[in-house]
Amino acid sequence: MTWVPTGLRARLVITFLLVAITASAMVAGLGYQIIRRGLLERAERSAVADVRDTLSRLTLPIGASEVVWPSDDTITDEDLDRVVRALEAPERTVIMTYGDRQRANTEAQFTMTDVPDQLRWQAARRLVHQRVIFKDRAWLIVATQIQRANRDGVLRPTGLTAYVFVPLSDEEAVLTRLRTALTQAGGITLALALTLALLSARRVLLPVRRLGAAARALGAGELRVRLPVRGRDELAELTATFNETAAALEKTVSELRTLEATSRRFVADVSHELRTPLTAMTAVTDMLYEDAEGLPGDAREAVLIVVREIDRLRILVEHLIEISRHDAGAATLRRETVDVGDALADCLEVRGWADLVKLTVPVGLTFSLDARRFDVIVANLVGNAMNHGAPPVVVSARVAVGGSTRGWLEVSVRDHGSGIPEQVLPHIFDRFYKAGTDRARSAGSGLGLSIAKANAELHGGFITAERCEPGTLFLLRIPKP
């Protein structure tokens, strides 16, 4: 798998290094080529000038004719050797030709077969030179036919041709040292570029990291977080914008919290104020309910409706008072060791559900919890199953023995009705949420499951709901204190 850098720091460093490497390579490459060309051209000019000057100072026998021709016997092998010795130098190979005759120095490393054909053809007309590679070494071949002025001052060829192999070892050594120096300089440049890239990336990304940390703190609820604005660049503008946004958000959230607190106080105050008249109304409706059988049909129906609606109002007020305590943070937990079986049985019996619910609890199961809040949780779960599910309703309790909830108390409540629709499950713990139009006028307040969830979370636990075949399963989990 190909690694692709995703972090801004890595991309900045890599980009900086690529620019530095490219620039260094271009400068080093161009510099090397210029120096190499100049060094080799200087070596060529020096070698050519040396050969030309040496040949111009030689005195050759002229014989009877105006010039010496290859067929003339005036040129002897000694003359050829004299020319070879004149052109000879350390490591040089000198070859002289005159007609079919050839003479070379004693340290000659090459023969005429090593001379390119094109160079031979050009050497018959003028002085030429060419760089070649022999035996992994660079050589310069200088070739020319010796010319002399006749009695009339006209240059005529003598038939003598010189081939001089000049080594370029010194120049190659200089170029090798230059390449080594450029490589070392490139390595130093790369190290400096990496250091500068890291420092620059840190300088650039430090404000970005501070912004990220401040944004996370802001998201966690620390609305007073602000950052110092340094400089006048784009990052400084971004920091200033962040500070302005945080200030506006703090102001908005403060206003919302004030409104929410006011709303909670209003609900709590109204609920408490309703309690006294509801108590009186409940007492009156109880009396009316007892005498309802003796009333005429319409009057009896009206009394039953009033009784039912006052009972709904009483439940709603009690739930509003309970939920307002949780919202205000006034709900407290008083744990004690409770016999779970007895607590569940009492909950069902007080509400008249003992004969309608199947209870399964191990004998002697005890657990540390708030008995009153545990009773509220179970009553809301069982009441929901009784009102919106179908019998049989099964309640069971146990202590988990494995998994991440090992040692937790688990209480399950299951009915065998049609089950809660899948699209409704994520919302059943929302306040005042009722699934379907058939539940809009049900006896419930829409707060029961929300209160059960709040009490479970107060214990440090949670409630889950899932569909079964048939029915719905609610599972309460409470951890050990």
C-alpha cells in the first residue's frame, strides 16, 4: 500500500524538501557542467597548442624536391623517432605515420586501429582533436599532418601525420573531486533544508494547533477560551475571527442557559402551584366517583371524564416536578442494600399489577441502589408494557456474570405485543414523545420513560430497548457503586 502524507506538517516538510532538492540539483548540475566544459576545453587547448608548437619547432630534411612526399626516401625512421620523442610526454602515446611506415613511442598503449576513421580522414586536411574513452579512462586524440612552407612560402603537406593520445586523468580526477564535493554539499543542503522545513512547519502550524486545541475546548463547553493575536498575517486574522466567534457563542449560550433556567423555574413553580388545587380536586373527584353510579347517564359520563382527566393532570404534574429536579441538578441518590426481589414485588403489588406480571428473581438477590428511584424506573417500564404492549408481561432480574457489565444488576421488562416500530425506537426516551396517533390521548404523560432513563443515569447505568418476536424488551443495567 502506498503511503500518502495526509498531515499538513508532513506535506509542508515534503514540499520544502522537494523545492530545496530540485533547486540544489539544478544549481549543482549546471555548475558541474559549466566547470566540466571549461576544464576539458582548457585541457584540449593546452594539448593542441603543445602539439602545434612542438611540430612548428621541428626541423625536417627537405631533400631535392620542394617538399617531402611519402615516396621520398629523405625521411628515415630516425627522423620519425625524433618527431615521436619531441611529442612524447608522460602517459602519452605518440604515433607517427609516413606512407606505410609507422613509429610509436616505447610506452605506447594504442595503435592505429584505435584511431577513429573519421579522425584519420580529417587529419589529412587540418589539425583535429577528439575526446574518447579507452579502458575506462578519458583520452584526447590530437591528429594532424605536418605542413611546411616551400621556397615560395606556400604551405604544402609533408606526408608526415602525427597522432598524439593525451590522457585526461588529471581533469577526470578534478571532476571526481568536484562531484564528491557537490554531493557532500547537497547532503549538507538537504540537512539544512530539513531543519529549516521542520522549524518553518512548526512556526506555521503552532498557531493552527492552538486553534485546534481551542476549538476542541470550545466544543467541550469551555466558552471562555480565547487566543492571543500575534502579527498581522492570515493566521492572525483567523485567530481574531475565532475569538469573535467564541465571544458571540458564549453570549448566545449564556442567553440560552438563562432562558432555559427561567423555563425550568417556571415549570417547577407552576407544577408546585398546581399541586395544592389538584389535591383538593382529587379529593372532590373521589367523592364524585363514589356517587357516580347513582347519577343519570350523561352526568355519570361527565363525572368519569373529569375523574380521568384530573388523574392524568395529577400524573403529569408529578412527572413535571420530578423531571424539573433532574434538570436543576437537585436529584440526589441515596443508595442502600435492597432485596431486589422484594423491591420488585412491592412495586407491582402497590400498583395492582402483581397478578398481571410474571416475576422471576433469584432468591436472596441484593444490590446497592436507591429504592425509591428504582421503584420509579420499574413502575414506568412495567406501566409502559402494560399500557402499550400485550400480556404476558415478564419481569426478571439477575447479576451479570460476563462481559463489560460483569457484576451489574440487570432488570428486564418484556411484553408480548406487536412491538415498537424500528423507526420509533431511537425516540422513545425523548420527552413528551408518543408513537402514533393512537397514543396521543393515552393516559401517559409522555415523560415516564424519560424519567426512568434519568433515574437510571443517576445510578450510573442506562436503559436499552429492542424489538422481540413478539413484543418489546426493555433492559435496565445498574453498575456496582
